[in-house]
Amino acid sequence: MKEICIVGAGLGGLASAIRLQSKGYQVTIIEKNRHPGGKMMPVKMEDYHFDFGPNTITMPWVFENVLNETGFDLKDYLSFIRLERHTKNVFSDGSVFIQSVHPDEMIKQLAEIDPEAAPVYWDYLKEIERLYKISEKAFFPKAITSLKDFMDPHTAKAFMRVRPFEKLAYFNQKYFTNPNLQKVFNRYATYIGSSPYQSPATFAMIGYLEMVSGVFTVKGGNTKIAEAYDDVFKKLGGTIIYNETVKELMIQDKIAYALKTDSGRTFEFDHIVINGDYVTSTKNLIKEFDRPGLPDHKLDQYEPSISAFVILAGLKEFQPDIHHHQVYFTEDYHQEFEDIFKHKKMPDDPTIYISHSAFTDRTVTKGSNLFILVNAPAANIPDIHSYKEKVYRTLEKKGIPICEQLECEKVFTPDTLKHLFHAYKGSIYGISSNSMKDAFLRPGNKSKFIHNLYYTGGSTHPGGGSPMVVMSGLNVADSIIKGNGSFRFE
């Protein structure tokens, strides 16, 4: 029986582990933290429950597919709730726009605030569906294990059809003339940790997932997905070792024959899958002489994605006016991304996102559980307390009673993410998608240097976002099962 080690119990690692374990492999996961799911982390303070992330769930069928042919059904573990009117967008002039999966509701709002956009909204939906369908067939369903996977004629043809040379912000200007509405749809770039003024228009397809397929949440908290995967994996006979950090891969003749952990233990496996940040994992676990042509300084040249300044705030009384997803936009959205990516500093006038899962599921927590996020550079934040107070003052002006209602709080910064998840410079998605190269030619799912080493997670193909991470994990597992480019020990 082949033995496989997965480094990291994030969603990609769990998906790989379940697929491989169910197909007759013996899988062990080694996870540095105490919980499954990676950034899908539960946080409890007193009687308050928060999902650290992800807050927005799309493509629920992807999560369900992980349990295909395992004898288990995700529906027995949790319930997805579709949010019909999922995001309340509030602009600096006080106007409001609510995103809905119902086109008639969208067109009615557009007719009032952007009359030119109303008649072309169906055209917008048609085009983002086209972008999604091409990506779904050409980019999502396979692991990238060698350069020839990128050069496949089908993939190359699809690449030319998904607007790779056009910027997302320019694409949205074609359909929405109101600058506030452009901000709403430009915000999709942040879902992949990038700037709408630099990332390709291909990512407009995220709009299809939100505006057509729908936004979902999980009753009881999104972290129940990771908890379900953990339970199924163990019932299939897999092993998870928590609170232990892999420190080094032991490599000989381009084969990783063992790994060492911080406890001093050594484990031997036939294949290894790294479910973690590509850059930091490669630097930390593989010595430079075992990866010729990829020294540390070259890895450090990757542009990190957006990070986050996050406040978890428990308000003692339920706030019915705060939507499940609520966004307060800055007046100058372009300047926000200049601050983050060019000046490497916190935005002076930030867009503030709030996830308030109690709006949909009152049973999940006491009062109101506000996950408050400001986009941040992957860099050190010098004065955390002052910036937190700045965010609070802004929200107070918007009518959110922070001062009189705040009962508990916890702050996460890029440094927190760097420590908790070995995130590249504290970024959320590892590598940004601001350049066409990093958007489409992300690090592959198989090591170029180590024959039996694979990668999964948001910093590798097919990219960031929890459904993509799960697909990445399944693709890697299928690649190992099929023996595509993998090292054979028989």
C-alpha cells in the first residue's frame, strides 16, 4: 500500500487526503495548527462565534464532490443556505446598491442609478457566463504537472478566449457607467488578492458565481465544511497529526524519502503533497541545492497578494441593519490599490467589508458577530491600535454602534497571517494575479525538482478561493492515482 503525507490540513490538503484515502492509499496529514481547514478557522470569544474565513462560499457542488465514491454525503453533515440578496454596498455619497441573484431586481436598481447599464445587464451576465464556462472546462479540472500542460492546444485556445489582455476595470466600464457600480464589480479582483486595475478581465467570471449561481453560507458556520472533511477522513482510516510542524524534507536523488518535524520525529512516505503557501513552503522545506534554478531570491521576486487587517468584533445586541455581507466603499477606489501595491501602506481611506453571519443564522452566536476586513499590503503595520480606532470611527459615522455595543474583539494583521499560516509575507492568496503571467501561469501542482512531491492550495494552479483550492486538491489526488508524471516506486 502506498503511503502519502500531506503537509497541511487546509481545504486542498483535506480534499486530496479524502480522495486518496478512499482509493486505497494510506494518508497521513501533518498540521501545524490545532484545527482543520487552514484559513477556514473558527474563532470563539466568550459566547461569540466567528468564521475567520472564507466568508463567501460559492460553488457548493465542489465541496460536495469531495465525498463522491467515499460512502459519505456532505449533506449529512451540513446545510448550505443560498443568499438571494447577498451583498449590501454602501457608497461615500450615502447611496446603496444591493446585489441580488434575481436579474429583475438588479435591473430595477440599475434603471434608477445607472440607466445606461440597465438594458445591457443581460449582456453582462451572458459574457461572464461565457468566461466562466470556458474556464470551467479548460483550466479548472486538471493538475499542472509539467510545462506541456500549459502548452496543450485546447488550453492555449481557451486562454485566447477569456480576455487575458484586458484589465478587469476596463471590462466593467463597458457595462456600468456609474463609478460606484464599477467599484462593486471591480471588487471581485480582491477575491484573488489582486487589483482590478492590473488583473485580467478573465476574473469577471467571479461575477457569474455571485450573480447567477449564487452566494452561500453554511448553517452553523462555514467552518463546518472543514470539520466534516476531518471526520470523514478519519472514518476512512486516515491519520491527522495536529500541533506539529514539518521542518524539512529529506531528499536524495530528486526523491523526498522522508520528512522531519519540530518534535524531532522522522516520517517516511512514498509521495508528499504540500498544502501550503508555495513560496514559503519551498523555501522552508527544500534546501536551495535541491532546487537548482529556483534560489530564494528568485522566489522572493513574486509579488504577494493582498493581505488583510481584520477585526473580529462582538456586539452585545443583534444589529438587524447590518447585512450578511456589507461593504462601505471608499470614494477613491483606485487610490486604495495604489496605497496597497505601490506604496505598501494601509489605505488612508479604506473600503471596509463586514461579514455578519448572524444576519442569516441567529443561532450561530450571541448578539452580532462582525468580521471586519480592510484590504492591506503584505507588509508590517506599524500602529495597529491607531488603525483599529480609525476603522471604528469610520463605522460609527456610518451608524454602527461600536462604542456602546462592543463586548469583545480580536485583531489579525499580515504578521498574524504570516505566523499562523506561513503565508508569503503575510498575504492571503500567496501570489497576486496582477500580471498575466501570475494570473495564468501559477506555480504548477508538481515539483520540477522532486519527483514525488506535489503542491496544492491557493498559491498554485488553479488559484485562490475556497472552491479553487478544493479543486486543486482533487486534481493533485487524481494525478497521483493516475500516475501522471509521478515517480513510481515499484
